[in-house]
Amino acid sequence: MTAFTSLSRSLCAAFLGLAAAAVPTGAALAQTAYPNKPIRLVVPFPPGGGTDMIARTVAQKLADQNKWNVIVDNRPGAGGNLGVDAVAKSPADGYTLVMGQTSNLAINPTLYPKLPYDPIKDLVPVALVSSSPIVMAAPINSPFKSYADVVAAAKGKPDALTLGYSGNGTVAHLAGELAEDAAGIKLRHIPYKGAAQAMTDLVGGQIDLYMSSVPTLLGQVRNGKLKVIAITSAKRSPQLPDVPTLAESGYKGFEAVTWFGILAPAGTPAPVVAQLNKAINVALQQPDVADKLRSEGGDVLGGTAEQFSQLLRAEVPRWAKIVKDSGASLD
């Protein structure tokens, strides 16, 4: 699993000494008069998933602490491309933002030959928010207790076990592909448009397995409807301490982490980006927000806009190699 370099170490290096971007002068802020109308935060996935939960948590805190009107707007479709593209083509005034993530910012540029936006050229990073490992879950009454059980069953009946995930080309999709490759098995993939229907099918036993970020699944796990049998982080999750990592399960070096961050259209004034970055960092440092994100299985990030930009520029080529090695491609 050499394709999975240690993102956790990269994040630690990138965000050492969490610091907000420089605050613009009072004169500059007065000149921009920002914000003086509602801010729209686009979530490029349906309600109910991990991205939606993270966006709503941050949006609510931004509204509470700054008295801003922050509206979450779910714009799903095409693996997150529709929502991201809508923001990339919006006026660069700071009133339309997007909660992007690894899949639609770092993976899709290689996965989709005709992607309608360039995440590097058409968007400006504002602030990283959170990161989360990917987990493999099964219905609570499933006979699978570990990834070894899945491997044994799949080798007995290739292409029979079903594996769901939310959208082709997501981190969950590619993590599933690489987990299969590592074990030498073949599962039957079932892509969903969002997490809500997938959760219903998984709990009901219509699919055997599901790959997703921890925040998406943790509620159903705590309710006793699902169980997690493997996790893709380098270390075990504090929220799932009894679940072994794939690296522990015999696949040394396996790691896949998805990150979430807020971006604006390219050309958004630097003072506006700086003001947003400062407000987001303050929000992430509030105990209730940090506890909420961590309780749902995520890690709180934050940091400067430049640190987010550096990570994005590093992640696009890293995931390009993983996509090409997997052979995945979408029109």
C-alpha cells in the first residue's frame, strides 16, 4: 500500500502551530463592509451525511458567534461536482462558499476527464475544518466480525458480496478498491448518490458492507444497528477503540483519510478570505464544536488559508496516482 503515504503525518506537519491567517486592518474591513447579507455554504452532497453534519456544525457556530446569517445549501450530484462547480462559477465576493472534501477536490480532477472546474485555479482555500478515516461497516446481525471474515467469504464467492459507498470516485470508493486489491478479492460495488438511502439498505441487509467516513456511520453504530469491522487510519479511532485498522489486519502501511475544508471562488478579496479564516478558526476552537466533531469520529484541523492551499496542491497529484493505479475513470 505504498500509494497511501502517511497523510496523518502530512497534516501534522502542515498544521503545526495552529494559527489563523493575518487579520486585515480595520480600514480594510470597513472598506469591504463584509458581510452585509446572508452567506451561502454549499454542501455538494445530500443532507444526512458526514459532510453535511460538519458543514452545519460550523455554519451554526459562525452564525452564533458573529451574528452572521449562514445558510447551508445542499447541492448534490456527480460525486460532488455540481455543487463545487456552482460555487466556482459564483461571484467572488465571499457570499458563496463550499464545504469541499478530498473526493471532489483532489480525486475528481483525475477521475473525471471533463471536470467543469479546476480546484487549484477556480477556487481559493479558506480554511481546513476536519479530517476522518474511512470505515467498513456491516449490519449488526452480519456474520462478519473482521476484515479477515470478509476476505474468506469473498474468496469463496467472488463478486457476490456487495459493497456500497456514496458516489463513484470518493475516498471510500477508492479505499474499498485498494482494500480488495490488497487482499486479492473481488466485491460487487453498489454506488449510492448519498448516505441516507445507503444507511437504510445497509441496516436492512440489502447490501453486505458499506465504506464511509466515521461521522456518517457512527450514529447507527451507537444505536446498535451497524457494526464496524475495519478502519483505514494508521491508528485506531478513539471513538471505535475495539476496531482494528487494516494495517493491523495484515495490510501494512494501509491508510486512507478524507479531509473537509471551506473554499471560495477564485478572486475572492484577500481581506474577506482572512476574515472568514479567522472566524472559522475561532469556531473550531470552541469546546462544543471541537467536541461535536471529535465525538463523531473526526479530527479538528483549522490553520491558515495558505496551509490549506499547500495541502490541496500536494493531494491532487497524490490521489491522481491512486486513481490511475486503480484504473477508475468516469465520464
